[in-house]
Amino acid sequence: MRFASLGFLSIGIFILIQVILPIVSFQVWQLGQKVNNQILISPIKSEKGILGISVQNKGNFPAFISNLTRETRPNYSQFQLSVPRLKMENNIVYVDSNDLSKGLVQLPGSALPGEKGNLFISGHSALNRFILGQKAIFANLTDLKKGDEILVEAANNKFVYKVVEIKVVDPSDLSVIPAPEEQGRYISLMTCVPPGLNFKRLVVLGKMV
């Protein structure tokens, strides 16, 4: 009986560590980013309906939902995303999709790979950073730094972006969707932080080189 109690106690402690560790790790990371001036906490409030995009609750999860449609659809329904620092290789991104259950999705109406504008990609993070599934590909997005490369391949064309900014914003902040400038070619990778929770959104902004 004593051994059984110790076993249950050990399991309980293990589960508690798995829940708390990602939160503590994120807080430490966020503090370090503030010190190094690498992160900007955006004070901008949500602008409902900006560019035909709104924030809607999907099972108590605030999600960006786009109703935009293209006049001319691309000749591909998915493309590949690679991030060398994160050892991510050829992860599939679904074009014009609001369905995060698929994995990585490109927000409908945002730029396509190589286009002017902002190629906006969303993906889930994971509560346990050491168990990465297909639906939690962005679990280690906090490990990116300015200057890191983000590689995209679409229809046999390859594009290279470099990280220029890292932000943490409120889940309802739509200001991260438009490109910082009209003529630039950008990419944004967005996920929930702390990993596995949806208190805030981490947005990594890259510019094509």
C-alpha cells in the first residue's frame, strides 16, 4: 500500500511538472527578450473586421477567422515550411485555411509565398515541449532569434525570409496581420504562448531576402 501511494505521488508530481515547466520557461524567455530589446509588447487593441478578418471563439479558443477569397486561386493547395534553427523541415502549410486542426495554415487573404504583403501562418504550440505532434509544430517557436532563416518552398520555387522582429500580443490583436510596409515581402509565424495555453500570441516576423 505504501509503495502504491508513493507511486501515485510520483505520477502526480511528474504531471504537475509537465504543466508548470512550460509556463515557467516561457516567463524566463519573455524576461530575457525584454532585457535584450528583442520583443515588443503591442498595446494596440483589436480592430474588428480589419481586412475582412475577425476574432472568433472556437471552443473557448480565440482564433483569427478570414472570410476573404481570392479572385485567382493558386495552382497549389499547400506548400512547405522549414526553419533550420528549430530543425523543422518541409512541414506542410495548408493554403487559405482557417482550420488549425490540420496543422499549419496560411490565413485566407494573406500573401502567398514570394508575394508582396504578409504571408501569415498559424500553428499550435504544445504543453509538453518534448512531445511534438503534427498539430503542435510551433512548440519551440520561442527559440527563434533575429537573423534566423525561415525557408518556404511553393510550386518548385524557394523563398528565404530572415527574422526581423518578435512580438507578444493579445489574442484579439489583428494589427499583426497586415505587412509593415506595402512594398515589402514578409512572413509571420504565430502560435499561442505560454506553450499549450492561449493567454497570449507569439508572432515572429520575417522579411524576404
